[in-house]
Amino acid sequence: MRNKEMLLIPGPTPVVDSIYDALAQEIRSHTDPRFASIYKSAIEKTRQMLKTDGEVFVIAGSGTVAMEMALVNTVVSGEKILVISHGYFGDRFIQLGEAFGIEVEVLQSEWGKRVNPDDVEKKLANGKFKAVTITHADTSTGVAADLDALVPIIKKHGALVILDGVCATAAMEEDMSKTYGHPNYKIDVVLTGSQKAIGVPPGLAIVAFNKTALAAREQIERVPAYYCDIHNWIPIMNDPGKYFATPPVNLIYAYDEGMKLVLNEGMENRYKRHKAFGKAVRAALVVYGLKALAEEDAAAPTLSCILYPEGINDAAFRVSLAKKGVIVAGALAHLAGKAFRIGHMGNTTEQMLEKAIVLIGETMNELGYLVDTAKAVECFKEVVYSRVV
């Protein structure tokens, strides 16, 4: 890779050379048939990845734009949603809902833990909810939602399942054709961004609606949006040669290449790889006295929030590590200064993560917290090889 640093934050993530090459191609008109063909290819690859029977939208924007598009096209002012929150980014749906006059109720877990499915059952039984939002992997806590437990409960009560896959898509299963105990129990909306497990630079909002979610949009006379109204985008997604709003041409080139890499690796292979990488990184860091916030059975394959042992200064640790070429992220909210977040997704490799483990150990030694880097690397390799090779 051309990257001079190892960007091991929860996104953006490292970009491989073929994606850089695609991004650097000659710019063309957004209505040029040659570009339209690439755009169409990218849309179809997205459909293939998510296995939806509905519509897929790939547009300029961030993950937050994707969240807004998912919400305003399915829920109207005065209707009610339930937000299942496992951290900072789950809570973002609260502000989004309130901005559009949607009634919001929330089930918030303790950071590092999952919401109890029994509490979801009780909440849904006591009120009429149009939709339930789930953050598949919360970027602030490293907690992964248990879809097998949550989706059947939500669908049994007649609500739409809106899945925030920003830090999960292309690394954790989000099969929209999958049934959860009943033929009609499926994920209705998946939203994501380009810059995390897909491994493409930031700038694309990606949303998929199944037929049930599309039917919900048809029942809404008018949505409080223009750019995010899927009615304005459906003609473009079906025929990218048409115009509604100018797409980021070169980013679409890069995204098409990124999606080619995703599908060539194979979805099952990607799920296994990410699961192994996450487990291996966390197991190695335990050797250093660094514990993940999330318990292993609730930990996300894509990123981990790692608590410092007593005596490690957050700023000194991350600055020193950055000087060695490894960039990790600080923690959010009440965990700021008490933990760091490390991404292990997308185009990251076993070799990159192994080197990061070594350099994290060296940094801790320099800060006076003596650790055994050789033992940590051995632990990392043992977990990776036992689950990938």
C-alpha cells in the first residue's frame, strides 16, 4: 500500500493501491455513458453484497446522510421509533428523529454491554412503533448487536428494522434476504458509508431498502427532504445516465473497485477474516494489560475500544504511537482519556496488525509500563491461524 502510516482508527481505513488508481482516473462528465456504466456496476455490486429485493442507493454523502435517508423515507412526524443504542452513534438516531418530529423512545445499554432482548420485547409490546433502529457495530464502544436475537422480536411486533451498518457492512453479515425464524422476518433497511470496512475513501452514503421499506415510502405523501427523498434517486439508480444531483465521479470509480475487491474475496471469507482479526487483536492486547470495553461475546469484528491500565497517559500513548506510524483513535464521551479505539477492518492485513501489536508494546515499554511483545505476537498469531488458515 502507498499509505505512509497505518491508519488503524474506526474509519477512514487504509486504502489499497488499486483503489487509489481508480480514484486517480481521468474525470468524466457525470452523464458520460462510460461513467454511467461504472456507476451502474457499483450499484449492482452493492445489491449483490446486501442481497436485497428492493432498491440500492449510492450517493454523495456521509454515514449521517445515510441515516437520515433511511429514517425520513420510512417514518413520518408523529410516528414513533425505538432506538436500540449501544453507544454514542446509536444515540445519534435520537437527534435525527427529533429533528423530523418523530417520537423517539430509547433503550440504552451500559457502554460495553448489549441491550437485553427481553427489554426490547417489553418495550415493543407496550407501544406502537413504526421502526426500530439498531447500530450493528457501535463505533464508540466496539459492541456488536445480536441480530439473531433482535430482528425476530422487532418483526413480530410489526416494526421496520433499520440497521446502521456504517462500521459493519462488508465485514459482518447483513444479508437482507435472510429470514429470522419466519419468511417475513427480514432486515428492511441497511445504511452505511464507504470509508470503513468497505475500505474506500469517505464521501459516499449507501442505503438499501427492501420491498417492505419501499412500501412504507409509498404510504408517505411527502417526506421532509429533497436530496434524501428516495423518489428523486430511484430513476438515477435504475439509469445512472440520468441526472438529479451530481455524483462524486472519481469516488464512484474508487467505490466500484472497492466493491470488486469485497466480492472477489467472498462475503463468508470476509466475515471469518474480520472475526479472527478482532479476536486476535484483543487477545494480544490482553497480554499488555489492555482490556476491551466489550466482553468477547459482544465484541465487534471491526473495531475495539481498549481500556488503559492505570498509569498510562492517553495523549502520551497515542502521540508516541503515531510517531512510529500507527494511528489509533481516542475514546469518546466519558471514556475520553481512559481508552483508545483501534480499527481492524477493511483492507487491513494480518501483517499490519501484527506490526501494530509490536509497536503498541514498544510504546508501553517506553512509557514505563513493561510488557512482553513476543508473547503478545505469539498470542495474535495463534488466534489468527486457528481461525483463518
